[in-house]
Amino acid sequence: MGDLWRSQEMQLVQLFVQVEAAHDTVDELGELGLIEFRDLNHGVNAVQRNFVNEVKRADEMDRKLRFFEKLIKDANSSKDLSQQPIPIPAMPTDGRDRDLSMDELETRFEELEKELQQMNNNQEMLNRNHNELIELKYVLEKDEEFFSQAGQRPDLDGARDTDLLLGRDEETFVSASSTSGAVKLGFVTGVVPRDKFPTFERVLFRATRGNLYMKYTEVDEDIKDPRDGKPVKKYVFIVFFQGDKLQTKIKKICESFDANLYPCPDSPNERKELLSQVNTRLDDLRVVIARTLEHRRQVLFDVGRQLSVWQMKVRKEKAIYHTMNMFNYDVGRRCLIAEGWCPKASIEDIQLALRKARDRSGALVPSILSIIKPTEQPPTYFKVNKFTRAYQNIVDAYGVARYREINPAVFTMVTFPFLFGIMFGDVGHGILLLLATLFMIYKEKEWAGQELSEMIATPFEGRYVMLLMAIFGIYCGFIYNEFFSVPMNLFGSRFECCDSDNLTYHIKEGFENRVYPIGVDPVWKGAGNELLYYNSLKMKNAIILGVIQMCLGIFMKMFNAIYFRQELDLFFEFIPQILLMLALFGYLCFLIVLKWLTPFYLMDKQEWESNHTTPNGSVHTFTSPMLLNTMIYMFLNPFSAPEGAIELFKGQFIVQGILLIIAFICVPWMLLPKPLILRARHNKKMALKRAAGGNSAHEEEEHDDEAGGGHGHGHGEFDFGELFVHQVIETIEFVLGSVSNTASYLRLWALSLAHSELSTVFWDMGLISLGVKNGPIGVVIIFAVWTGVTVGVLLIMETLSAFLHALRLHWVEFQNKFYKGDGKKFLPFSYERMFSNEDE
């Protein structure tokens, strides 16, 4: 936990590296991943930097690799199940990429790209020819049917226009044409997409004013379009017309509707001979296409075996030169100067990497590392592992910790799943969540390097958070004594039923001083006053836990103030805030615990024995005070007891008055001293400077971060008005927030009660009532429905709801007591980060 309590101490280092050793030095530092380089050329355009040509070269090679990868993925997405997928191995970790030469790779990529592009062009041409032959085949077959239906009369009379316009059929048109002189008709035939055919037909008819005769039929199977290769439904059509002008017009219309026209002989014998030739050419073309695809696939297999190594090499080279573009040359341009942040504890590792890089490059002059004084706040770096990373991400989602301030993730690892468990508490539901989490942990190595869907990737990243959430859900389920809302009588109840109504329970003889060993006695589940009991228990638990967590956050402010030596924050923020919290809500928690420990039922029993019971014999508890009324009267009548009030302890009302005075004193204590002291310090500093004749250069620094109290007032011109307004806002926010934040923790009670009641409804009203009424078959059906509802509502929706509410309690109610969250995350130059797709 020491690595998480506060961020690592950081140092700003300066490197002097020989030009011939710069590449290997950056490579070694990328493998180490412990330096965040600063851009020393932030004012220089990207295209004017020293190594822009090398970056462009790597970019071009990366583009070719993406082209190869796309071809492999397209080949693997083929629906041909007989083809074995082309494997792409994972990124190697054995350093094989270091043996590769960029010059050799560049030449090989160029050759492979040309070869594959030529293959693609040939493949496209072959596919286009194949698709055109397929369409020609269907055209010849369907045209033969058209001519057969028309009695083999392509020389139909031109008088058909009026007859077709009037709606006469083909036979009528043929008989009418026989009465006049025979006129030779032309025709065009082809295929057109089915979705365009209705418009195509109307446009043809209107453009020719009905002077045409068309036959069409749908092709039974999808035909790949020769233009784009996509399978579409198509119609084969043939259009008869008269005159060259109509022929030109019809061909233009066909072209505008993406209709493919094909030649068709007039003679049946010629059509049959052409169809035979087309079938022969199709068979030959299929053989050529298959061999071309096999050769292309073999080339892609060879590329796939080396693709991951090539990608690693090229991306490393690109990252190296991109990083070197942030360096500066010295005056003589003999070495490069770099600056960057690194952990103080890793200086020796960095120096070792520099020595290894010099040995690799053969440079004569060693690289020099020097530590320089920073002028800005260092970045924040925490060492995390696979267990703590998810919790740190939860905190970082709110804001990155300020350098060296206390990290809330240390507490979040326990408090976050615990608060979730309070809202989700059920042994059965917790076990199901635990099984799902253990399955993801079991699949950890298998899924770690794979691209998962978002619905799976999100819980997989937080699998160790879910592990503790499930464990605490089971624990709180034992506390609530619920297993799918059914009570578990594991140790025997202390109560027994003794009344005829079977609703009133009394303590068993000899069990007066015995309590249920773990959690709630099972008798309370299903009792007439179940909700009253559980509401009181969960509500008071929520308040106590909330006050404890908020006080913990205030104490963390104390530790931060001591560490950063901010005495103003310590004396004028921490002390009044903790006093105000304890005087009001700490006192409320004390009363809750004291009331739990006070045996009011014995006092009631003594009063019942000394007096008589109520007329109807019912039992009432009238000696237990209402804590809500107690807190209200604490403000309305601080030092005196209201009429009929019962003291929980001697001198209670005097103590309440004193606590209320302390709470009121804390408000001006937080508001006034800090800005007034800062103003006095500023005036004193200005007086000393005037007395010493200080220059304007020193007058810019008004007060340091300690004087500003860590609120962002540490730099710039001193403005008392702004500082005072800020302090007023801080005071109001804390005073009102202490009330609203405490009330916000009641969500623990509300969600826990909702989860329990939903589970009870699903069990009693669904599985028990409906299942029993409908017999064995009904039990099976209702059980399946109950399982689906339980998983969908109680395991998925309720888990998400409880997760979000626990997240809000940590971000708003806990972390705002001490956590600034305005730091800058440490982003070192690291190959591991680069290949794990982490944000740069």
C-alpha cells in the first residue's frame, strides 16, 4: 500500500545523448517505460522538426501494413467454410523485431504491395468478366424463351405502338401487324437491378411514347454486379423498337439505370452456339479464378506469419522518431538534449538503460543524465497491479490526484465494495455474482489479448472490483439473513410463537441474554413489523457509516495539511470542520449507538408490572425517545429538556447546548481567520520589500502554495476580495454539504430496502404463489421466468444501480472532503502502454 498511499516522488532529468546513440537510447527507454519526455520544440511546426522524414517513412510503411491486414481480414471474412482462416499471431515479446532492418522491410513492403495490388486488379478483372458472362448466360437463356413465346418473329410490324398504348396483348399486336407490310424491328437486351426496374419501365415507355415492346422476367438467383461485385436481384429484359433514334435513346436510358446490355443473335442456332461458348468460357474462368485466389491466399499466409512482428517494428520506429522530434540539438549539433519526468527511485534503472543503449550503438561518448530543478508541478504516478488498477481508474475518473496528496484508492479498495454490498446484500445474489466474476478471472489469460465487445470488456476490466463486490454482497446478505429473500435459520431463533394468531413472538425461556450469532434473527423476516424493524436498522446503519466515512475524509485533509506544511488549512479548516461534523452528526451517531445499548424493553417490562397494560392488552414501547425529535429540540431548546422528554444519559441537554455552541463557533472559525491572516502576511511582505527597495521582478511572487491553502491561489497577483469570496463559498459548501451529504448516505438504506423487497416480490408472488397453483409444469415455467427476472433485474440492473450509487458516495460525499484531483497523470514513453492501447 506504500506505493498507493502517496504518488511516487518525481524528478526532472536532462539527458545529453550522442546523435548516433539517440535511436537506441530512446528504444531502451521505451522498453523501460519510466520517462515522460517534455517537448522542447513546442513552438516548432510538426513538418519543420528534425526527424520528420523518418516519421513520414514509418507512416508510409504503417499504411502498407494496414493494407496487408485489411486484405487478410477480408479473406478471413469469406463465407467459404472450407478455407482455413489466415492466422495473425500476437505481438511478440522476445525482441525479435530488433533484428529487422527498416531498409529491408521498406523494400519488401514495396514489392508485396505491388504484387498484391496486381493480384487484386487481376482478381477484379476476372470477377468482372465472370459476372458479365453469368449475366450473358441468363440473357441468352431468357431471350430464347422470349422468342419462343413470340413465335420466333423479330420482324414485328411497327404499327404496334397504338395497340400497346391501348392495352392490347401480344397476340393482338402480332395479328394486327400481319395485315400490313413487314418491317424489320431492332431490339436490345440485358439485365437491370430489380429495385430500379419499375422506374426504368416507366421512363422507357414515356421517352418512346409507347413505341416499344418489352418482355422481362426475374432471375431466380442473385447475380453479382460486374461493377461492384455485390449480389443483387435482377431482371432480364428485351426491348423491341423501330428506328435508330429510338435505339440511341433506349441505350442512354439503360446506361442511366445501371442496366448492362449484351449482344444477342437473331438466329436460334447462333444463340445456342453463343450460349455453349459462354458456358465453356465460364468453366475455364472459374479454374483461373480458383488458382488466382489460392496463390493470393498463400501470399497472405506468408504475410500473416510476420505481420505482428512487422507492425511492432514499424510502430516502435515511428514512436522513437516522434519522441526524438521533442529533443533539441546542442550548439554544435553533435548531441541531442532531452528533458523528462521520471520516478526518483528509478534513476539507476534509467542509467543502466543508457549504458545498454551506448553498448548497442557503439558510441564512444556515454550519455549524461543530470537532475534539474523543476518550475512546474510534477506529474502523478502510482505503481499499480492488475488488482489495484481498476480501483485507481475509479479514482482517476473523478480527477488525477495532485502530486503527493493522499490517494483515495487506498480506502476505495475496501469502502467501495463494502458500500455496494450494503445496497446489494443477499447471499444468493452475491453467490451468482461471485460465480460470474470467478469465470472472468478464470478466462483472464485467454481474454487479456483479445478484442472483446463493450458489454464484456467493461466488467472484465473491473473483474477484481466485482470480486470484492460479490464477497461483500454475500457478507451483508448474512447480516440481513437473506438468501434470495428467504431467511436462513442456521443457528436457531431466540423467539418462539406463543399466541393464537401466530403473529406475535416472544423470547424463549433461557434465551433472554442470547442473540443470533450472525446478523438478523430469521424471525424478523415475515413478521408483522418487518418493515419497521428493517427500516430502523438500515437507516441508522447508513447514517453511522456515512458519518464515519466523511470524518475519515476530513482526517485525510489533516494528513495532507501536515505533509504539505499548510498550517492554515490545519488550524482553520480541519479543526473547525471535524468539530462541526462531530458536534452534530457525530453526536447523532452516539445517540443511535447508546439507544441500541440501552435495554428499553426491560424498562418497559418494569413499567408494565408496576402499572397495568393498555385496555386491549396490546404492548406499547413508550419509554424509548425519538432521536429525530431529540435533534430538533437540540436546536429549538438547547439547554432545557422538553416536556415528557427522557434523558439517554445524565446531563444530556447540557451537553447538547455545548455542542450546538461549538458548531456555531466553527462557522466563523472557517470563514474569517484564513483570508485575514493571508492578507496580513501579504501586507507584511510588501512592507519589507518596499523597505528593502525590492524590484518588480520579485513583486510578482505574492505568496506560495502553503499560504494559498492548496486552493489554486498560490500564484499570481494577490486579490483579497477573490480569496475571501472563495473562502465564503468553501464555508457554505461544507456547512450545507455536511447536512446534504449525511442525508445522501440514506441511499444505502433505500437501495438495500428496494433490493430486498423486489427479491421478496419475485419469490413470494412469482415462484411460490403462481408456481404452486399451476402444478409441476407451472413450477418449471415460473421458475424459468423467475430466473430470468432475477438475472435481468436483480443481478444486472440492481448491480449497475448499486455500483453507480457507491461511485457517487465516494466521489461527492467522501473525496470532496480532502481530494483536490487537479493533478497531471504521468504518461511515460512506454512500448507496453503503446501496444496495450492505453490513452497517451
